[in-house]
Amino acid sequence: MSTSFLLEQDVTRSLHEVAQQLRVDSVRCSVAASSGHPTSSMSAADLMAVLLARYLRYDFTDPDAPGNDHLIFAKGHAAPLYYSMLRAVGAIGEDEFLSYRQARSRLEGHPTPRLPWVDVAAGSLGQGLPIGVGVALAGKSLDKLPYRVWVLCGDNELAEGANWEAAEQASFSGLDNLTVIVDVNRLGQRGPARHGRDTAAYAARFQAFGWHTQEIDGHDIQEIDRACSVASARPGAPSVILARTRKAGTRKAGTWKVSGVAAVEDKEGVHGKPVSGRPGEAIRALGGIRDIRVQVAPPVPVLPAQRLHPAAPWRPPAYAPGSVTSARTAFGAAMAALGDTRPDVVVLDGEVSDATGTASFAAAHPERFFECYFAEQQMLASAIGMQVRGWVPFAVTFAAFFTRAYDFIRMAAVSRASIRLVGSHSGTSTGADGPSQMGLEDLAALRAVHGSTVLCPCDANQAVWLTAVMAGLGGVSYLRTTRDDMPVIYQPGERFEVGGSRVLRTAPDDEVTLVAAGVTVHEALAAADLLADDGISARVIDAYSVKPVDVATLRAAARETGRIVTVEDHWPEGGLGDAVLSALASGGQPLPVVRKLAVRSMPCSATPDEQLQLMGIDMATIATAAAELVGLLSPGGTPPGRVLEFCPLPQGNFPVERKISALDPPMSAWPGLIAKGAAVSGPATRTRAGARSMWPECE
Amino acid sequence: MSTSFLLEQDVTRSLHEVAQQLRVDSVRCSVAASSGHPTSSMSAADLMAVLLARYLRYDFTDPDAPGNDHLIFAKGHAAPLYYSMLRAVGAIGEDEFLSYRQARSRLEGHPTPRLPWVDVAAGSLGQGLPIGVGVALAGKSLDKLPYRVWVLCGDNELAEGANWEAAEQASFSGLDNLTVIVDVNRLGQRGPARHGRDTAAYAARFQAFGWHTQEIDGHDIQEIDRACSVASARPGAPSVILARTRKAGTRKAGTWKVSGVAAVEDKEGVHGKPVSGRPGEAIRALGGIRDIRVQVAPPVPVLPAQRLHPAAPWRPPAYAPGSVTSARTAFGAAMAALGDTRPDVVVLDGEVSDATGTASFAAAHPERFFECYFAEQQMLASAIGMQVRGWVPFAVTFAAFFTRAYDFIRMAAVSRASIRLVGSHSGTSTGADGPSQMGLEDLAALRAVHGSTVLCPCDANQAVWLTAVMAGLGGVSYLRTTRDDMPVIYQPGERFEVGGSRVLRTAPDDEVTLVAAGVTVHEALAAADLLADDGISARVIDAYSVKPVDVATLRAAARETGRIVTVEDHWPEGGLGDAVLSALASGGQPLPVVRKLAVRSMPCSATPDEQLQLMGIDMATIATAAAELVGLLSPGGTPPGRVLEFCPLPQGNFPVERKISALDPPMSAWPGLIAKGAAVSGPATRTRAGARSMWPECE
């Protein structure tokens, strides 16, 4: 790394040439693909030329070298620039380079880790900087290696709040191994960014969050070089370089006449379009195709990574059958034990460790516990960054609050990242805190993540085992825990497989199957007792693996009992019931009768037991539903005079929820009749009384 | 409103008494409920006493008065304080007050709009401020009324990035009708907040984002009063009052000895717990139960809300059958026409209006178009705030990016808010931009929202009609649009109902039903042609209403054809296929054979047509799947020698996605054998080569 603050002319000229090559190549590959974002790429060409040639420490022939820097393109749509850089260092050849965006090409519209030099998939703006913070946090706190994390951001993506969760984390943790370069090119997708080219506005914000800032001309090689040098040497705080640039061109700089592509320079409306008309002309204006090979500085030499041996034997907590414990407590104890034996496991928690169970890990392994405060997006980003470095992160908060970070979860799957999520306070059994604190969509949301694993323990020993299993899973995995106590029904040390289930009750004369997970398993067992009292034999399946679900056991139950009742402490959509239906359908055979019990009303405050009853997922409702199925379909029908009364079934639908706003004319009048002058109520006349009538189930 | 900057002693004493009453009442109702957060309530008692008695302009007997201020408790767990305020103004009586957290009580764990004075449900930290910004934006830009929005926040919830999206929006829009009061009580759920009681740290951040800031002693009545007065009078920028407080007590202030509850004052670990042991003692220490009735200043008088009449007739765009248009284009044109006729409709877009179709509305109705930049959380919050004021907002971005704001969507349902979401670039038909830009989980995520409506148009005229329908829907509704062009198959002006569907092909000898939505409708129609060529009659259903789904039509199809193929440009979990299965199961009858086609591999870059083929949701795959079902189940079996070859079915599962990390010993060795010294690979040895092998479907 050069320490000189004034580059020699010929060095500057060479860097300029590299930058022009990156511009030319950005145009060439976009043209080949007939789509892409060459203008967003070209504005950052000078910045990347300097970084690549003088500051990045990376061995492109050995992406796994532990001392490698990390370069993250937060502005993933500048993929042409990134691929041009790969060409410049010789990592990819010309043919592959021109395959940009084609089917089966590794060079996708936005870079993904199909390329071994790419840490995480780009394309969702406002994620790169937070994930970069996660990698830097790993470097400083876990790896304790001196690599640097470089992030290239766009200006308008700084509007994303996740960046400010990241900014707070980075300065709080003193991440001076992180340098963010912001390409302030003024123009977003459809128009100017809020602050235009006012780098001082961005600088003020970063400074307030404790960062070191520099504002430069993003097309002045000298300024870029000096800024990178200063940023790399600055201790104690993360750095941001705010670079004023122009999309698609360079203005005059120094003693060189540099020409951009005048047709698109600084124009709105050309984001995401290749330079149209005459790419050859643009390439000529940029000085033509070049074949410069950039030598990148090697990574900082580090000792070979230690092979970590288990620090201690695995001593899981054990819970006595018949006792009661919450899944969150058992998870917490298992986590601490896991931390004892696996030195690569880390835990992140979102300001709720006293409630989620992670407090014991925090006490036992403070150097591997990361308090993330109320910033779930950054918590996920930190986990993703840490697994880039090979650590095994568990990110923990209330199930409901993972919805705050759902885009990061979605993109983790695109990145093939391995992260383990643990959501407590799931379902209405959370109790009197009310629906804001209850996870009721988590099974649906996490099932709809590519390649995910979704687990839902029903007792403490199962929670312990599944926690340990998750440590070994790739991809996104999710463990659903509860706030409330549940009976212990399994032995300590019982093994549970991903994709498995447990048949807890079965008999040759089973007439119906109850499929449950988590808290509803206990309700189902009690329902089976009620049914047995009435001479109905019910199979009970604990479907703790919601995804993948135990297809074989479910199909056998369908075949042998002919009637299925599923019951979950979750909305009806997308959870256990849908998983069961889907599994039964996948066999290519007709399905039996399936009755899905779930939470169909918005919960209010109530005790856990009241909740289950109010929501119609308690033992009595399950037994009634099962008995109805048996009565409806048993060969002889329900014996005369025999009425099975456990409790009335709650209302299945909630039409009042779909109440049309008081503002609108009735559908019969709209839209055709609007022309006839029917009055539309204006704003501010909406009645609160109307709102009250939408809450009947609680009154 | 007093303009004096020095309160008279007796006024100050009275305000102190009100504050003590609020403290006493916070203790009393928490004790009655045996749960709750009295300490978080007590720290803000002085702040709220001053606000209530001297600055809030609100008629508690008329929550709908258009001139009313808005008070939002972002720190919703301070519900006891809020309910104590309602008691103090006489809005609720003693009996109801003591029903806090009981089943069926209106006074839930966190306030919800079941109470007519509450705008939005509280409880998810970091939402109140953004939603307050939305209400203030409505006040300034839409209602043009002088009410003020007051938001009470906690300190540690400021870590949530959404607040900084909000801060940027508020200052950019000059929302001087917004005052945020931050209760800086130092302690979060499980420990101190990052900045402790350092109000200057928070002030620097808000100032950098363009806010006016004041730092005060949150227990000094005079300082509170002065700060509120200054904030209310400050033009041009939003205001924040950062108040240093102590949880559960007040220190000495001025000439009064004020006593808190010493046992819990400023102690970690007592969040969320009622004052235990001797509540009577705490109440005595606070001066005992009081019955002060606070007179709140009336709202600013405003003219009665105008009844807005349609500005123009409804002139929807019309597309000729046989032409091709994208759903996003048709939606955009419909939106603009809707804006012409409905003066209460507003549109918000997240920096992608040139791609989503909202650019036409923006051009036609700039005063009702809100550019939200890349800040989806704030976009949703603004929409929620605007509908509080009776406006009819449509929030628009790429389908995938609604995942960024999923917590706001979840809480909108808890609030019974009416917001309309429109997600473009849905599915793999988005094309070469790659998976980061594709909505593949949106149907699942939006179905799992309580009371939601989910619509998926397959042609331009249908998109137009459904857009108009959404304007009249309550609750959360979602319209899924595409980037790519689709054939127009419906007539302009055809009507489509929520909960309906369209049978596009049917014949008495139908042997199989194809159920599709959006882009796959066209593939299904083409597949039906292929099947017809082979003598198989296929019914085709356009299930444009994914939630609620057309149960009757689906059951009829099941009954009459006995075989169903569902096909969606979406992951397999939680979308159309699951909706169909669920609908068929809800009838209490066995289900027919159902084959679900969906996206089962992670997409890469490819053209839209290539995507459908690669992902196995194109016409050939549909036809093959249908023919297999018919061949398998037709009474005579497949005629000998007849092989229906359309194309091979893609691999349904992707076991490599579940590849266990290279770090972990094989499951057979773990956890039991760890004790025997099996080495665990340490971090930083994870191979990128290993990562490459996880991407087979793209190679």
C-alpha cells in the first residue's frame, strides 16, 4: 500500500486507463446482454480502479484465503462494473464476461455467490452496508484478523433505514476495519436523490453516528487515492468516503481530458438501460477496448486457520418428563451448552435476551454474544456477515419481530447463507401482551424461504435436541419457541430428525389423526383422551418438522385413518395445515378429509389458556372437530341420540374484517355509477364508531 | 396554549399532582393485571401530564373531530400510562380501567384502535414515529389542517432503522406539525440502551437529519412546558424533545420533594414486571390515589370536512383483446384514471415509479403522489398514517421489496388499517434481473396477514378492474403485477369480484382442471390447447382472487373433473396451490388428486420465457403434469403405446440446498461423539468451492 499522498503522473495515468477500461467493459457487457445498468456502473469506475489497483488486498486465485479483504457491492445493479473488475484481474475470461445475464451464466443481473469472490447476493439496496458491518464485526471480534471490508454503496440507497442500524452498530463497535465508499451520482432509478450531490448532507449524518467522513471528487484519481489511504489508517471508527460523481461520464480532471459518454451523462430516465444507439461510439469516446491486467495486492499474511477442537463435551440440559418448562427456557439452556462445546457458534439477540432465553449464553460466552438492540435488520445482517467468515450464528428475537428483517431473510436464501433463526413468543399462547407481540405468520413466512428448514418443538427436551441439530444445518433454518410453559413428554437425549415426526398415539382402530406442533401437541393429546372416553381412537402426530414435513407418516395416517385434523397456533395460511395438505397432495393420490384448525380471529389480551379456547385450537375444539369428521363419515353414521358436545366451534370466517370502508359507495354503485354524481364521503369523516364494529370477536 | 415561559407555582404543583396520579394509576392497573410495564410508564408521567393538560388539543368525546391532534404511543408497552391518561380525562371509568389485560377488555397489553382514541396498534417498537410522520404528512400535504402530531418514543427503540427513514422524510417535508418526545430513561428490556442518558448523542443524530432538538430534564415540569411550547411554535422543521428520565421515579426537582418508587428506580431487570411486593407502599410513596379530572384543550376549530364529490367520471383505460400489455402498465393507467375520479386516493412509491407504473399518476396528480425513495418501511408507515386521516392510499414498489416492510404490514392488520399494496416484478417472469428483484414469496406473506385480500390479475383489463376494486376494500389488500407483457384476454369493463374466479375453458368431458393466476393463466390456456390436441379436455380456471379464493368453483371442478393441477410463478409454499388445497379441504370432503406446480429452484438470470421453462411452470410442463394425472387415473389406464411427451418434468426437490456446512462433523458423529475428540473445522476454512456445488440447477 502506497503511503505517498501524491501519486506520480504515470501512476495516475495508469489508473485512469484502468478506469476507462472498466467503463468500456461496462458498456460492452451491457450491450451484449441488451439490458443492465451501465450508467450506474460508470460513475464508480474511477473509485473502483483505485481500490482494485492500490488498496484491495485479495487473492483472486484463492477466494478462501483467510486474510482476504472483503468487497461488497451494495449497489448490486452496478454488476457490469463488478464483472469488468473480474475481467481486469483475470478472474474471468472474455467469453464468460460477455455472457452477462444469459441463462446459465454465472454473471447474473446482480452478483451472487455463484461467483466464488462474492460474499452475498446483491440487488436489494440497503443490505450491503449492514452485511459489511457484520463481516467487519466478525473480523474485529471473532476472527481477530486484520482484513478490511470495503462496501460500495449508492447514494439513494442510504435512505434505507437498515443502513442507520448498521451505522450505529459500526461506530459503537469501533469498526475501523470498515470503509464504505458512496457513489454520490445524484440520480436514482426515476429521478434525483433527495440530497442531490450534496455530500455534506450525507457526511453530517454519518458524523452524527460516529463515523469518520471524507468528501471527494469521485473522478479525481488523486483525491480517491488519498481518501482510501486516510480511511485505511484511521483507528477507532468506521470510515465513509462520499464521492461526488456523474452517472455515465467523467468531467475534466487535472491535466487530462477525460471524456465520458455525453449522451447519457447526468440524465434522468436512463437508469437500467444500456447505452443505446451507438455503443461503438461510446466505446470510442472512452478510448476503446483495453486489455490491462490489474495486479491486486495479496492479502495480509495470516497464520493458517486453527482447527478448533470442541472446547468441552456436549452436556445438554435434561428435563424430567412430567415437569413443565417453556421452549424458550430449554432453548436458552441448550444454547449455552452448545456454546460450551462448539467454539464456532455465536448468538445474536435483539434486546430481548431476558425473554428469549439467550441470557445464559450471554453470561457463559460473552465474547461470542452480540447484543443487537432493537435493530433486527442489522441483527440479521450481522449474522449473515459472520457466516461469510465461517461462524455459525443463531439470531434470536420474538417470532413476530423477524418480520422486521424479512428482506434480509429472503436475500439470505439467494446468497445460500447459513443462518439459524430462533423466534420466541410464538402464537396466541404468548398471552396477555396481545397480538403485537405474537408470532402468527412466522411458519408461513419462513416456509416461503427457498431451502429453509422450519422446526417447532413441543417440549423442552425436543427443543434442546433441535437446537443442536440446527447448528449443523445449511441454509436458513428456523426454530419456533414459546413463552409459556409446556409439559415435558420426551426423554432427555431423544433424537429427532429434520423431516421426521413422532406418532404419540396410535392403535389399529384409529378413526382419525390429529396433527399438531408446539403447544397444540398437548392440546391434541388431551383431545385424544376426550375422544377415547367416547370410544373414538385418535392417532396423534407431533409434526415438529414443519418443513420439510414427514410426508411418509402423514400419507400412512391418511391411508389408515382416512380423516385428518391439523391444529396450529398460527394463522390458517401457510403454516402446518398447508404443509400437511401439500404433503398429502404430493403423492399423486386423492386426499382424505382434512380439517384445519388455526387462529382465525385477531387475538386480544387473555391468559394463554383462554387464548387457546378463544381461538378454537384447544383440546375441546380439536375433539369436537375430530368427532364431527368421524360422525360424518363413519359407515353407520352417528348413532341416534348420541350427541358429542365438547364445545361449540368458533366462527371460521370473519366477514366483518372485510367491511368496506365507510368512505366508499357500495360496490353496486361503483365504479359505473360514480359518473352519476354519487357523493363520496371525504376524508376526516371516517367514524371511529365504525372501527369499533370491526372487533366483534373480542366483545 | 400558554405562552408564558415560567409557569406559576400553583400550575406547576397541579401538573405535578397529575403526574403523580398517572404514576399511581400505572401501578394500580398493572397490579390488577399482575403483568405489564409500570416502570416504563412512570418515567414518562411528567411528560404526559404536561402534554395532556397544556398542549394536546383533543376532544375525547369526539375522536373523529377533524381538528383533533394525534397522540401516538410508540412505546406501546407504556400502556398503563396511556390508560391512566384516559382515566384522567374521563374517557374511561374506574371499572374498565382496572380491567387492563383481561380477556375481552378493551384495555389490551398494548393499546389498539379498539379504543376510539387510538390511531394505530402499538407494540412493535420503531413504528410509532414513522406512522406519526405519515399522519403529519397527511396534515400538511393532504388535509391541510393545523393539527399537531405528538409521538412518545422510548430511547432504545431509536435503534430501529425505520425511525431514520422517518426522520429523513419528516425533515425533507418540513413537518413542523410533528413533535416527538423521547423518554430517555436509559434502560431497555434487558439492560442499558447504547447511549445511556446521553441525550446529546440522540440530539446530534436528529440534528444531522434536519430536526430541531431540545434536551431537557424529563421530570422538571417547567422545562417540559417550555420545550413543548418552543416545539409547537417552531416553523419549518420537525421537533424532538429528548427528556432525561428515570424509570419508576422522579428525582428532586425544584422546590418540591418528589418521590418515586425507590425499589425499582433505575434498576435493570425490572422491565415488564409490576412493582412487586408492596404496591400499596409504592402508591403511598407517590402520594396516594387521586381523582383529578384533566380538562384537555379543545381541537383547533376547522370547517366541517367537505364532502368530496367525484372530480370526473370514471374513465378506465381499455385494452383490446389480442394485444399485449404488462399488468404494471395497466395498473399504472388505471391508477391515474382512479386519481381523476376519486379525490381521496393517494399513491406512494418507493423510488421505482418508472418501473411500477405509478409515473402516470404522479404526472397527473402530483399533489397526491408521494415519492418515498428507497425507504419501504416509511412508505408503509406513511400509507398507514394517511388512512388514519381517511385517505385511500396505494403503496407501490417491487413485490420483493414489501418484505422490507413486512412488520408494518403485519401491524397494519392488528390496527385494522386499510392500505392497498401493489407489487410489481412478481415471479420469475421478471427475467434477467435475477432473483433479488423477483417477488416469489409475496402471495404467501400477504395471505398470512389477518383479513387480507390478495389479487393476481392475468391481463390488462382485469388489472384495471381489480385496481378499482381495491380502492373500495378495507383491511390490507395486495395486487400482484408483472414486469413482462401478457396477452389481453378479457374485454374492457368486465367485472371481477373479490372471491371470484373465471372459468376460461370448460366442457362436459373435462378430465382435469388447470388452476392458475397471473402469468401462468396464459401458460395454462396454451397447455389446454396441447392437451386438446391429444384428446384430453382440460378446464382452465383463472383464480385471480387468491385470497379469498373461489371455493365453490374449485369444489365443483374437483367434483366434476377429479384432477387438479395448480400452477403459480411463486415458491411452492403458501401461495395459490396452498390456497386451492385449503379451499378444497374446507368442504369436509375428501380431496381429488392435486398436483402443485411452482418455482422449486432458485432462479438465475434468463429471459421471461426461459424462466418459465427452466422453473417448470410453462405450458409444456403443465400439459405433461395434467396428462400424467389423466393417464394415471383414467379408468382404462394409458392406452398402450401412447406416450405423451411434452417435456421432462424438472427436479422437484433440491437436496443439495440442505447440504450440511463443511464445518460440521457428520450427524452420526454429533453430538454424542464430540466428546471423543473429533475435530471440528474452524472458521475461515469454509470453501467457496463447496458453495459452488450448491448451485446445480443453474449450470
